[in-house]
Amino acid sequence: MSMLETLDVSGKLLAVSPIAVSPPGAAFSSDDKGAPQRLPSVGKNRYLPASTFRHVLRYGAIRVVQEALKAQGKSLSLDALLMLDKGFFAQRKKDKANPQGRSNGKTKAKDVLRMEQEVREKNPLLGLFGVWTIPSMLRVRNAFPIPNAQGQTYTVASGLVRKALEEDLVDALTKEDAEDYLQRLDDWSEADKETTGLKHISERPWEEIVAGVECEWGYQIHRFTPFQSGAVLAGLRYFASDPVIGAHKAVGRGELALDLNASVIRQDILNGPQSAEAGTLTLRRGEFRVDGLLAEHLSEFDRLAKAGFPGMDFHCLPALVEGE
């Protein structure tokens, strides 16, 4: 692909069920314990953060790579896995057992550039998702809800209630256990009851995107290759078996569906950007479909995966960091 091509995949994200998220630093709590945990917001507009979706794409792609390598009798080392999944790991000092350890603190700009070029060439997944010192080629957008006819995009869930045991469960206990249980209800302190579930507890309410609301969402890959595009698609295909994100999954929150359109934007220095359609993507629970150029990208990724990713080295990691 040309160095001046960007793949844009964007469209609608549907909240099949209410969606709540609580990433650290993005969803906010109040000092008032009765106040709901808030969704990330811009002004009064709530949204779903890009970090949640980056995790979906990154995790899914790496799981597929892991399984493909396993089929070839190979595996990812801990360092490689941490670098691919988290984008960083604490490098040990350079020694015979760790030839890719820290530098002596005298790293030159040309050495950093050479290192980055080598990593991008040999480990295209790391170039795609990014890592400390190497910018990501993948850009993931926040999902901003589109107001419905009533203008409502989010609501406040009242929270859960943790109850004491139902009567039929208590009736099924032995006489001794039933007496012990009733004694605990009578004797234990309120604090103990709160931590053991022996008391009715109203959990803190939370904000959530309303089921049925559509959001604008998408991702871009700048200077992409078919393999890198296919890796993201493989991650979404993996996600399609259980397309759930965010918090409170156990009580039916977080399911989504996607309807996206792809285009390739080519930069023409003299005439301006030129855009061409590149296919569509549909994702529902248990369903994943792509067509056009996207289907070709996914096929290319699958072909290389079945062949054991020839010419690629997922253990090629950036070895040059700042001094001790």
C-alpha cells in the first residue's frame, strides 16, 4: 500500500442492551455516595471512550494470533505478550540472558529510527497497535450517541439489590444451618452484614447509554497494510461471539452491534485526497460479515495465520529506551 493511504472504517454502533462503562479516570464518581457513577462526557454529552474499543480490537487480534501460533507449535513469550497486549513491559538490564535489555542511556536519534523501522517491518502488530516509543497506526474513535426522537441517549440505572437468602433456600438448609443463619442475621454487626451479603444492600446507581440508541463510531489505520487491516477485522470477528463491553455485564449490560462502511483515502499532493469505497462490515451476536476490500484483507490475514506468519517476528521488540 502507498505510504499515503488511510483506511477509514466508520458508521453506526447500536446499543442492543444498555451500555455502562467505568474505565479508570474516564467514568466519574461523586463524593456523594448517593450520586450515580457517571459516563465520560463532553459538556452534557455522554459517550463511550475509545480506550474501551481499543482494548476490544487489540485483545481480539492477539488472541487470534496466539491460537494461530499454537496451531504451528509456537507461542508468544511473556515479554512479547505484554508488549503486544499492554504496549509496555519493564525491561531488565541488558545481559546475556536478555540481549534486548536497556541501553546505556546514550541512544542516538538515528538508532531510535533504525529500531522503529525494524520493529514495524518484522512485527507489524506492534506497529499497528503502538508501544512505548512507537506511535500507533490504529486510531480508534469515541462512540458518541445520536439523540433519539425524545433526545434521550442515557439514563441512570437504579442499582442492584443484594438480598438475604430467599425463604425456600433457607428451608432447604439443615436445621442446624438454618438456626446458624438466623442467628447471624440477628447478631452480626451492620458492617459484617454489608460485607457478607446478609443484608439488603442498594448498590450505587450508574449512568448508562439507553438500549436502542445509535452511536457514531469507527477507526482508521494510517499507512495500513492488508495484514494489519485483516488483524483488526480478525479481532472484531473474535469479538462477534460475545459482543459485550463495559461494566455490569452480569445484569445484561453492554451488548452492541455494528454497521460500518470502509473507504480508502489516498493523499494526492497536487489534487487533494481521493476516496474510494472499500466494503462494509456487519457485526451482531454470532454474526460477522465483511465484503469488498475488507474481505480481501481478512482473507490475507487468515492466509498468513495458517502459514504461521512467514517473515514476521512477534518477539521483535523495541530494545532502545532512555537511560537507567
